[in-house]
Amino acid sequence: MHAWTRRLVGVRPLLYSLAVCLLWPAVSGARAAQPTAEAPGLAPADAWAKLLWQDALHGQADTALGLLAALPDEATEPAVQALKDANVRRLSHLQQAEQRRATRLQEAWGELEHATEKNELRDALRLAVEISTLTQREGGSLNDPRIQQVAAQAEREARKAEEAGDWLTASELFGRLNLLYDTQARYRDDVRRVGRRLQMMRLYTPKRLHDMRSQRLVEAGEDPLPPFNEFGESWQRKLAGVDEGMVVRAISYADRQHVEGVKTAQMVVSGLDALKTLATTGDLAEAFPAIGDKNKVKQFLEGLANEQRRFELAGERADFRDLIRLIGSLRRLNDSTLALPWEALVHEFGNGAMDALDDFSSIIWPDEIRQFQRTTRGSFTGVGIQIMIDDADRLVVVTPLDGTPARKAGIRAGDIIRMIDGHSTIGITSSQAVDLITGPAGTKVTLSVERQGVDGLIDFEIVRAEIPLVTVKGWERNGEGEKDWNWWIDRDNRIGYIRLNQFTEDTVRDFDEAVQQMLAQEGSVDGLILDLRYNPGGLLSSAVEIVNRFVREGVVVTQRDAKGRVRERQRARPGKATLADTPLVVLINEGSASASEIVSGALQDLDRAVIVGARSFGKGSVQNVYDIGQGLAAMRLTTQYYYLPSGRLIHRKPGAKVWGIEPDVHVAMLPEQIAKSLRLRQDADIRPEDRGALPVQNAENDEPLGPPEPQRLIAEGIDPQLETALLLLQTQTLPSKAAHAMLPTTPVGEPAVAGS
């Protein structure tokens, strides 16, 4: 194993999907119910708080929240009254959200019927997905004949579109069908196949793909895309260094170590399928003219079919020698037919072979290795700016990071980057821009920017450097530095708030620093919200260390192979639990994956935290990273599944109905709440002096977001998950404020929301 082999439990960051499945009523419990002590009548505040917390810990959300609802309407102690008022506001926010949900659901049904009558299939399918999202019972709308009719028509049209080479239409329809039938994974293979075609076009014929998308916008009555910018889009540059040895080594590693025992023959057949896709994607003829020659394509496909039959017959007997023979056979077949560039054929065969494994195993090609290392090292080499493409398709600086070369050079938020090293940015994509601006430390890049109030462009020659990634953030910014945060969400009650965006080498250190700041300021942390929403994972070691901050001992996670054999165990180490007695709420949602699920699941199993939010992603596999190209390329291979302290496997396997971490307290969020909370949080995370320089997005179409003040997330009910988490922790600080209060221990049912 190469020296830089590392243990990863992460997925590539996902922006997020608004098509999440909402569970109604809006708040419910998930963990298996356990008996709690009978406590009729009244109890002192400390006993009441313990009773409520135990109910929440054991998944009895209705009982725990029922104790809050039972608080007297007019309490004599101010702290009790404040808690009662906060719960009343929470219930009001839930009621308002439910009313909006029910109203929108009724509207969506009407719009779907109208779209169906007008034969507007794309709109009808979009509405079907929205209805499924808004429906109270998970999957309930899928049995409705109106939804089934739309889905059946969409499938027919998607297959016709793919047959006709209309890849964008096929991709859109299959993609939405996959969202609609996500649990069944009915259209998973279709999405993967069409997606592979588009990925090939994005690499080899990006201008053709750009023109197709632009024409599609024009046909929909919208403005076309800006002219295509080919700067940095050379497939020859991106595939430089690719060779067959990388693929041979990747398949060999997988044959021996993949968690599900996938063998060489299966990978080869899948790789040959990918070459079929390459040869039958006619739009690639702009890069590879022979793909337009039907006779040559036919000969190529016949040769691939012969090899597939050979490996299907060999089955598990196929070995390394057969793989080497195949490589030579493919070279001869290619030379006599399509004469594709060898590195392109190897690249697509390798990617296709990895499709036989799982969603998290892949080859990391030479052009991708730097970005991959960035996601695990906690740093990258560049100039240190956050960028965006605005509504006018301009490349805009969101903010220069504190202490980075860009900040020192004088780059400001709101600057419009018009040129990179003398090349225009008109029509550039954000990924293109990142590739061009980042680079090896010590090298130079020139950014030419347009700045409001300044005539002409300003040139900044900037020397690239190592830029640390800040993965630990707090409640609100209180300084210019990237680590300058107010960590208190409720300072009066000494309740902290820490967001972990990823698990990198520096995450634990920065987490510890945040805790030490809170302790230095207030002497204690009496409650903590650990926000893991949209955290895609990262390093296993960092995840285990974070759990160790809250537990003194015990197994955190166990890794087992496909046969169930224990391969490794990670335990909490003595002396690391700096917050062992601090009441803890962990926030998760469908964007919380892998290392986030280890943290939340272990803390749940060990009865150390109340988990609030929505079910997590369900990525419970462990990847090893192997060098397959002398440091120039790598393979990320799933070798084990991880199990939580209770023995739970949380990995979502195809067709599974149970996966991930189920919160103790389910709190649903409407798509509009998700979008608004993300935007508000994003804006609040920008340095205050930089906010006014940014362009207003979608000003004509969106309701004004208002000031980027995090407190609005709670006060206006924008983020009911966060609001619930804070309220639960405030119950635990109540005894220090109202020690002599006698509180009711008989829960009261929460008012039913409309339509539930």
C-alpha cells in the first residue's frame, strides 16, 4: 500500500436537493421507545428537565414536546414563562408552515391537471415530484392514477429522446423520474447511462453541449447562454498522463478487496458497456469523426460484444492475464476501426469498469488528483477567493478569504473578474474558473477585474499559496478573520452553536479552539448544538475524535468486510471528553453523510445526544485510497462497511427501505424553508463589510430575503429544525434559572396541524 493511502468516509459535497421527503406531522420521534419513570403531577425543575431529556433521548419526541406544551400559560418565574413563550412561537411557526404546505399542495394538483391537459409533460413531471415532496405520507402520492399516468408518459418520452440522441431531454426526464421513485431506484441505471453520455460530451465536445443547452433555453422562450468560452476546456490537457496501467491496477485492487466481492469479469463487462456508450453518442463525432461512420462503429461494437461474451463465460475465472490480453485486444480493435485517442478509450473504459462497483469507488485521474487531495487535506493551493456566476453570467468575487494572497493583493468582494491570464471569462463556468485560478503554490496568475467606480480593468498579479479550508463555523461572524465567530446561539443560557462543514485534518483542532473560546468567555458550556447538516463526511479519524469529545469510553465505530468479519474498531480514548457532561443536540438532514453519520449515529447509540432533523443520507461504507499511478493517479475503493455501537449498518443498499440515521425528533422543512435558510446562512457567513458589494440575485423573481441576521432563522421560523434544537437545550438550562419551580409532568398533546 502506498505511503499516502488514507482512510476516507466521505462523499463529494452535494449542493442539496429541494426534493426531500417531508414527514408529517412536522415533529415526531424515531428511536425505539424505552420506558421512562412515572412522574404524575408536579416535579421540581431539575427533575422535569431530566424527564424531558430522557424522553427525547429515547425517541419519545411527542412526550418530550408534550411536557413543554404542558407548561402553565402564565408562569410566575420569568424563565419558565420565556420557555413557554418560545414553545408557543415554535408551534405557531409549525402551524403556518403546514398551512403553506397544504395550500401549495392543492395548487400543485391543479397545476398538474392543467399541464396534463395541455400535454406539457416536463411541467407535469416537475409538479409530480413537488407533490410527492409535499405529500404527508412518504410515497403516498405514487399510487395516485394522475401521478402514474404522468410517470408512464415521461418514461416513454425519455426513451424516445435517448433513441433520437436528445440527451438533455432524456437526462431531465429520467432524472425527475428517479427523484419520484427514489426509494425503488427504478430509474437509477437510466440516469447513470444518460449521465455518462453527457459527461463524455462535457469532456470531449463541450461546445456542442453548450450549444444544445443554449438552444434548449431559446426554445423555452428564455435568453440564450453567453458565447462558449473554450479557455481551459482541452480534453487533451485533461487526459494528459492517463495510461492503461492505471486501469489495470485499479481493477486488480478491486478484484481482491472490494467489499461486495465484485470480480474482474464484472468490471470488464461494465467497462465495455461504457465504450459502447462512447461509440453510440453521435455528438462526439465533432471530436472523433470516425464515430460518424456507421460501418466503423458497427465493427467496433461487434468487437466489444465478442469480448463481453468471452468474459461473461469466464466469470470468476477471469484473472489478471485475461485483463492484460483484453487491453491488447482493445488496442488492436480500436486501431482497425474508430482509431480513437488511446487515452480517451482508456479513460472511458476505466470509468465504466468502476460503475460495476458502487457509487463511491472510482479512479481519480491525474487531472482530478489535486481537487481530491484538497477535500481531505483541509487546504488547497490558489489565491483564496470565493467566486460565483451571477444572474448576468459574470464571474464575481463573493469574498477574498482573510490573510490570503487575494486579500493581500487588494481583491475585493463584488469585483467582476473579466480576464484570467489575459483570457476572457465571458461564458466561463465556475468549475473552469476554479481550475484556471488555482494551481501549484509559488506560481502566478493574473486576474483582471472590473470594479464599480473605477474606469478600465485593474490587473492583479497574484502568487498562489496554500489556502487553509475552514470547516468549523459558529453562529455569526464577529471579526474579519475566517475563524472570528460568535459561538453562542444563546449566551444568556450559555448554549453554543458549532457547524462542521466537513471532516478534515484541521477540524478537531478548530473545534477544540471554539470550545476553549466559549469556556474562556463564560466559564462553562451548558448546552451545545452541533450542526452536521449538509456535511458530506471526510476523515474517519476526525469523526472519531469529535465523538470522543462527548464520550469518555466505548466503541465508536466498527468496520466489517462483506462477510461480516471485524476488520477494525475505533474507540473513545480516556482524557479526551472535554464536553462529556454538556447537553448536546446534533442536527442532521439528507445532506449529512458518512463521517457525519458516524458522529450522529454513535452519539445516538451511546445516549449522548438528541438527534434532531431529517433522516441522513445513508453512506455507511469506508473507502481506502490506493496509488495507481506513482502519485499521479489514485483509486478510491470501498473495502468495508461501518457499524455503529449498537450494531446498526446505516449504508443504503439498492432497494433498501431503511438506511441512515433516523432522528430522535423529526422536524420537517418545506422546500421554501430549506432554500431560504441556506441563502440566509450563506449571506450571514460573508464578512459584514463585503455583503453590500455583492449583486442582488433574482431580485425580480424572489421575495426579498432581508438582512442576513442568523437570529431570523429562529425568530421567523425559517429553520424549524434549529428552533427545535435550541428549545430542547433551553429546557436543560431552566433549573439554573428557576430552581424552585414546580412543573407539570403529564405531557399535553401538541395541537394538530391543519391537514395532518
